[in-house]
Amino acid sequence: MVLGLERTKKIYQAYKTVFDSPSGKMVLWDLMTRFGIMRSSFEGEKPLQLAFNEGRRATILFIQQVLKYNLSDFDKAEKEYGYHD
């Protein structure tokens, strides 16, 4: 179990290293806006599309959780990169 914990710490640190760079921040912002962090996943009576959209969204939420990303970080990114959908 300790090896698993150490590996997880290394992976999380890698996420932070990658997404803390200017390019990483730009890519994260693109992923956030492209995969629906700021919009609903619901698309009428299309349950499979909803599941697909939520899967994409969940991936970005996981990255945000690893990075301890908060709303003020989102505001900064929006000012720097602008919002697109």
C-alpha cells in the first residue's frame, strides 16, 4: 500500500508540474471550456449523450481536484485566455 501511495503522490506532483506551466494552464483552460465545465451536460432526451458528456466533464473535475483548483483560479484563466464554448 505504501508503494501505491508514493506512486500516487508522484503522479499528482506530475499533474501539478505539467499544468502549472504556461502551456499547461492554457491546455487546462481549453479542456475546461471544451468539455463543459461551465455548462450543463444535459441534452434533452439523449441519455447516452448525457453519460458521454458527464464522462468528459468528470475527467476535468478530477484534474481540478488534483490541482486544488478553485474559482479564483478559474477567473484568472478566463481573463487570460477568454471563454470559448
